[in-house]
Amino acid sequence: MKLGVIGSGAVGSLFAAHLANLEDVEVWVYDVSEAQVAAINDNGLRLTGVGEVIAHPTATTSARDLPALDFGIVATKGMHTRAAIEATAHAFIKGAVCSVQNGIGNEEVIAEYVPRVIRGTTFPAGRVVSPGVVQWDTAGSTWIGPFEPKPATTEELNELAETLTRAGMHTLALEDARGAQWTKLIFNAASNALCSLTGLAHGRAAQNQDVRWVMDQIIEEGKTVAEALGIEMEKDPAVLLEESIEVALDHKPSMLQDVLAHRSTEIDQLNGGICRFGEEVGVPTPLNRSAWSLVRGLEASWDLEEQ
């Protein structure tokens, strides 16, 4: 199997490092960061924390260097999806591409460029601490399923799930992965947005009564939208939020990391996505819209600081 991981941030690196240690999988990594690509090619890709892994995929900043690939795993931030798949689509003319990104709306973009798309949701998380080195903070499972308008085949889904599981990334292939996707979407909409606005880590935010009230309301709105769409949740996001107190007490979610570094966030794909679907099905989402607007306002403040 030949497989390409698009984006070598924390999540992309987790997938690439595990897969590259399988003898029957040839792994390519595409990223626009020259420092990251150079480090991976020179010293390998290293995970530390939950587990210690070092692997040697082939990394490149030139999408033209990618060979024909059987599978793709897109792990970029949502705002970079179009640029990433537009650059790499030629490698997947005969392949299937899976999104493991946060939020909703990424599969729709990917489907504009490739023939078969896989809807994916993953819970392992971490952070890049230096080029080629990722702190692996939390473990968890991955769920994949067909993206209904341009679905991958059942055989492709099963093959990718089996390969990821063999590599150490436990993965389940589902007939309908929307429930898993919306479970994480709603959990992230509550935790990432409020952590970013308060500066609190996952579990710390969930422990704070004032912050928790807002998080709970965001979750309830999201669940109501999902129900209106006919989506059956994989797990109650409120339970995930409670569990984060134990498993992610001091973990800084990716959006908080972006806010601290004054980088653009994925708020449009998280709370913004819930609001857009809420409008489609006639469900009000005032708390999600408030979080969406406040994080967008926070981003705007950085532009003013630079003037």
C-alpha cells in the first residue's frame, strides 16, 4: 500500500509515524513547512508522551513529488483544506482520501477534487514541540465511514481501518460515521472554543462552574441540531466533557494553542458549522453563535495589534 498523509501537525504526525513502521506500507508526508519536512527526512518523525515512536516516512514540500497513492489522510487545519487537496489531488486519481480533521465541511471540499472520500474522526491529540518531534498527549480511537455523495468502497474502508489498527491507531469502519463525527464536533465546539476564550486547559475548563454552564449549553444546542439531521450520536458529548477532567486535565486543545500563538483557528468548522447546519434545519444556536463570534473577534484583535 502507498499512502500519503497531508499535513504533519500533531494529528498528521501521529498517523504518519505509526503507519511508517509497517513494512507493507509506503508512507509519504506532504507539508508546506520546510523545517518540518527537513527534520523528518534527516532525523525521522518522533512521538513522545503517551507512547514512544520513531519512524522514517518520506516527506516533501513539493506536491509534484508525490507518486500515485492508494490512500490519503488529510490532517491539515480546516482553513487549509482546499489548498492542501488542490495541490495533492493528482496523487489520488485512483485512490480514496480520508479526512481526520476537526469540524465539518472538510469532506465536501475534498470531494471537489478526488473520486472517493472517507469521513473520519479521530481522538488522539498532541502538539508539535519542535520540527519532527510531537508530544503525544491523549490516546483514543478513530472512526471512518463513506462520505455519502462520493463514497469510498466498503473494501477500501475495511482495508484502511485494518491497516491503521495494525499500525497502533485503533480504527473502526462504520456504515455511517456521521454520529462519530458529530460527537467529536460538539465536544470540540464546547471545549476548544471555551478553552480558547478563557485560556483554561480541557479539564480545567470543564471543572469551572461558570465555564461549564456555557459548555453544557453549547453541547445541548449541537445535540438538538444533530437530532434534527437524523444523526445518532456515537457517544454523548457531555460524557466526553466530564471524562476530559480525568484524561485531559491540563491538555491545551489545538485551538487554544493557535490562540496563544496568534494563528487563525478552526472556529468556522466547529461552532460555525453547527450554526450553519442549525439554520438549515431551523434550530436556534445562540450559544454556539456567541462562541463563534467571540473567537472571530479575538482573531480580529491580533490584526489590530500588528497595525
